[in-house]
Amino acid sequence: MRIDISQKVILPLLGAACVLVVWSIVSVTVAPDLPSPGRTWRESQRYVLEPFFKDGEMNQGIGRLAFYSLVRVGKGFALALAIGTPIGFLLGLSRRFHQSFDPIVQFMRPISPLAWLPLGLVIFQKSEPAAIFTIALCAMWPTVINTAVGVRSISPDYLNVGRVLKLSRVKTLTRIVIPATLPYVFTGYRLSLGLAWLVIVAAEMLTGTPGVGGFLWQEYNSLVYSHIILSVITIGAIGFVLDRLMGLVEARVRID
């Protein structure tokens, strides 16, 4: 029990304390313009203690801004899963589909969201759908690749059992392929969610829409460095929570 408390509570707190000490030293010695932890808290506490206040389009509490970003991420992530999951199954199940479209997947996968966002603005003429389009297009690839790998990793013995039992294609898919592939699929979902959260920050910074990324870019242009740090901490905290939640779901699927 004491070992668990040390590993889960004490050691992370010591790590955080070390980061604060290094941050304080750097703000004093190396980068005088960098706010110290104390100054950052003093200048940002209203955004934390009143997380849902709204004095204007971009002057809002960090909770409200995070909510805007999470809604966009949720829409883009859902779209990425809706498109990426069936493509992944097709890549894994059909050799011809794999030969036809895997080169396209590998070609599009490394393209930066900074390249897709302007194209989304050209297509949709509005920042909101362009951001969702960019999130979906960039976040779907881990789901596509992990799902396809999961399908190809299924033991031939399982498929042979389906043939012996004369299962239809639909029953083979629902009773053998999907259950055997779920751990891979949810690993892809976890990676896709993390990527979606990364993309939304870039999308909001470029479009200037209300959200954590848009707030960060506005405060940078206003030279309010403490709010930049607040935004960075918020981005990291939300990303950490999202990853842990998806990790719990993934672990549950693996156990089942």
C-alpha cells in the first residue's frame, strides 16, 4: 500500500516540484520575460477561479474556452472514427482494396494539419467546419492503420473455424473479426484522440476562433506571457485526462 502511494502520489508531486523549481530559476536567470510560477498564478487566477466568465469573444474563463475546443474535438474525432474504422477493416479484409488504397493512405498520413486547414477554409468558407474537417482528416490515420493491422493479425485458425461452421460473411465479421480486432481498434482510437487534441490547438491558432488555441495565440500577440503558460498547462492537462480515459476504455476492452 505504501509503495502504491509513493508511486502514484509522492513521486509525481516531486516531479512537479522539480519542474516548478527549474521554471523559477529559468524565469530569473535565463529568460526574464518568462513569468515565474507565482506571477503566472497572480495574472491568471481569475481565468482559473472563475472558469466560465465571459467578458468578450476571446476574454473568457479557461473552462469555457476548453469547452469550445472539446466540442470541436468531439465532432472531428467522431467523424474520424466513422470514416477511419470501416476503411481500416476494408484494408485488412480485402487484398485488392489494400493494394489500391494503402499507397494513398501512406501518402496522406504525414501531411501536416497546417496544410489541410487552408484547404478546408477553401472548401467550406467558414472556420468551424474547416477545423472539424482538419481534425477528422488528421486524426483518422491511427484508427485506419491499427484497425487494418488488427484484422491482418487474426489467427487463420479462427477464420478456418468460421468456414467449417459455414458462417456468412456478416456473421464472420461480427462474431470473429470484430471481437478479435477490438484491442487494436481501441489503441487506434486512443492515438486518434490524442492527435485530434493536438490538431485543434493549431486549427484555433490559425483561424482565431474562441478556444484554448485561439486564446493562446491572442495572448501571444498581446504579449501576455502568463496567459500563454496558462493555455499550455490547460492543453497538457486536458490531453492527459483524455489519454487516461481512453486508456481505461482500452484496458477494459483488452480484459473483456
